[in-house]
Amino acid sequence: MKGQMMNDNVLLKVEHVTKTYGQGDRKFMAVKDINLTIREGEYVALLGPSGSGKSTLLRMINGLISPTEGTVYYRGKPVQGINPNSTMVFQSFALFPWLSVLDNVALALEARGDMSPERFARAERLIDLVGLDGFENAFPRELSGGMRQKVGFARALAVEPELLCLDEPFSALDVLSAESLRGELMELWTGGSLPTKAILMVSHNIEEAVSMADRVLVLGKDPGHIVAEIVIDLPHPRNRKDGSFEALMDRIYSTIAGYTEPEASEVGTAPGTPGRTRVLPRSSVGAMAGLLEHISHFKSPYDIYKLEDELGVETADLVQTIEMAEILGFATVKSGDIQITPLGMAFAEASILTRKELFAQRARRLPMIQWMIQMLKASPNEQLPWKVFYTALQPEFPDETIERQLDVAIDWGRYGELLDYDDGDELVSLDASNRKEAAVSAS
Ligand code: ADP
Ligand code: MG
């Protein structure tokens, strides 16, 4: 929190905002009924998987696109057209390659009508501010990614925005540049040398959000909506090794994981039977094996949030992979920690063949895969068109989920040598080894 400004200085208010892209049957709802408020002095992070509408939300806040329903208010007035009080910094900034650093920044001043001779001096001050002193005459191609991003920041700051919106500003940078740029931004922000009154930052990295923001809004997808709000009440500079820092990371992690699958320990019921059919997590055997191998080297339980960086994966994907390990019985999860089971340990250490067997034993117990095997066993030649499964699942899931569900089931089934699929004729069949077994047990 930036000093004294805790009173009711509301800068931004997003009220019941929904955005639908496209028209007719191409309509797609990107975000639904979003409500949020940002006050002066706040640093707020939006954290969510890709596709949860984070960029869409920023574009509406900046007036680059308008909401389909609801209203964005800036200082109490509805935003119509470009919001002159806010700017965006994108993942990678498009600098003009033929202009020097100085001219690139001065251009932002010119764009808002400042043609005064002093504009170059102002541009220089901004270049100093972001730590590029001495590089005024360099050209973008002579700069590292981190330095180019700094020029982007300088350009955004040139318009002296009250609200600075950052759309994953560090995610295109290597780990070290990202870290140092984060540090510099925090220094500018907490030191009060920015004209900016509030910052709204999109991130998909929990640690980044917890280390920088005062408040984290967690978004879910399909369509994008706010799942939870978590206040980060820690002083700056923050220390990742602090117990309170780790506890907050764990809390956000369990919020995300808990939202993704409320009944994480249940396998659900087969399609077409009473009860809820469990959606198979969208992950692969390779990803799960990587996860299990990794955590098998450490003491269990293990902090989940560490895995994101250690495995180099996005939160959303990690959540799916962990869930896969969980429903197969290779790991258990409790309040932000993962514990590998003895079976998971065996899998991590096993040869390729044993892995396949362990996997198949567990996968064939999943209602979705069990149901597919039974359908196939009951069919002539033990094969069925993909479309048959698709149609059968329509009462259970939305269309786009079905395709992904079948892809996952076939992918896992193939690995466990339970199912097979022919792309050409779009036929799902029992795997040859699974058939033999069926023949033996029938005789
Ligand atoms: P995020 O930034 O969280 O990854 P986006 O706001 O970019 O999410 O996108 C949210 C959803 O809206 C995605 O499914 C994306 O494909 C869709 N989307 C984004 N922009 C457009 C557009 N201009 N037209 C149609 N769909 C879009
Ligand atoms: Mg985005």
C-alpha cells in the first residue's frame, strides 16, 4: 500500500462487465459478470490461466474495446473510447526499430500532442528513471530483451498514467532480466517516484503476484470470472523464504486447485449413470511422469507453488497434471502441498514397461475409461466411431469439453495399451493386448 491513501479514493470500478466476442453461432463469452474496484495507492494482480480473459479485461479498462454488458467507471465516469488516464505495457513492446531509444520514448509524448522542445529532456528523465541512462542513442536491436522492455515502461510512463496496466510484462524475459526488472519496478513504485496512482498487473505466476501486489484477484475460465480475492498484507521488500510468504502462496494454490476440481478425491460416475461424471484432467503421461520423478527426489509433502518454476510450467497446466496424479492414486494433495504415494514412488522409479502396467491398472478404473472399454467390448469388432462416444457424452458435458475429454481418454488409453484410435477412419478400438485378454477371459 502506497502510504496514506487508504481512504475511499476509487480510481476504477468495473461493474457487472461481460464481454462476448463474435456474432451469431460464432459468439464466444470471454468474461462474465466481472466486478472489481481499484483505489489509489493499490497494486492489484490478476492471476489466472491463459484464456481466462485477463487481457480482455485490461483492454476494456483501457477503453481499447467496450464491454458487451456492464460498465467500466474511471473516477466515477463511464469509460468511452480510449481511457486517457491509463496505459498498458504488454508482454513484448513493439518499439520502432529505426528510432533510437530517446526517439521511441519522445514519440509517446508527441503522440499525446507534446511537440515542445522540452519533450526530449522529459524523455531523457524517463529513460533515467527506468535505469537506461547512457542508452538514449542506442537502437532497439542493440538492446537485450530486458532493456527493450524498460523502454516499453518508459514509453508507458511518458503519458503519466494514473493507472498503469501491465499485461504479463515480464513473461517474455529470461529469469534474471525478469527478476531485476521486477525489482526496479517495485523500487519505483514503493519509492513514490512514479506519477502512477495504481497498478493493475496481469500475471500467471503466483510467486510474482504475491511478491509484488497488495491484492490478488484469482480468475477462472470458461467463461472468465473472478474466483477469489486474496489480500497480501506483507511489507516490502518481501522475502520469499518467509513463512508468511509461503503460507500465502499455499493459500492461493489451494484456491486455484480447489476451484478447478471441488471433488478432487472422487473419481465420479460413468457417463449415462446417475451422479456426476468426472472430467479427466487435461494432462499427459509425460507431464505426470516428470512431476512424479521430480517430487520423488524430495521429502514429501512438498510445496506445490515451487513446482511451477522448477518444472517450468504454467499454473493451469500444473494444476491439471497434479490432478491427474491424484485421480490415478500416484499423489495426494492437501492445502497447497503434494505428497507422493507409495504407488507414485513405484511409478517414478519403474522401467517403461512397468510404468505402462501400473498406469493401465489405475487408468482402467476411471469411470470414463471403463465406460469406453465396456462400450467397445459390447460392439461388433470391438470398435466404434469416435462420433458415437461424442454423441453419448453430449448430455453430460458442453461440446468443447467432450472433444478434450475424448482426446485425453484416448491418449491415456493408448499409453496404457487399453484403447487405440485410428485418425484416418476415426475409429476407437480396444487395444490389441486388451482384446486378447478379453478373448482369454471369455473362453
Ligand atoms: P488471457 O489474457 O487470460 O489469456 P484473453 O483475454 O486473451 O485471455 O482471451 C480470453 C478468451 O477470449 C480466449 O478464449 C480467447 O481465445 C478469446 N478471445 C480473445 N480475444 C478475442 C477476439 N478478438 N476475438 C475472439 N475471441 C477472442
Ligand atoms: Mg493475455
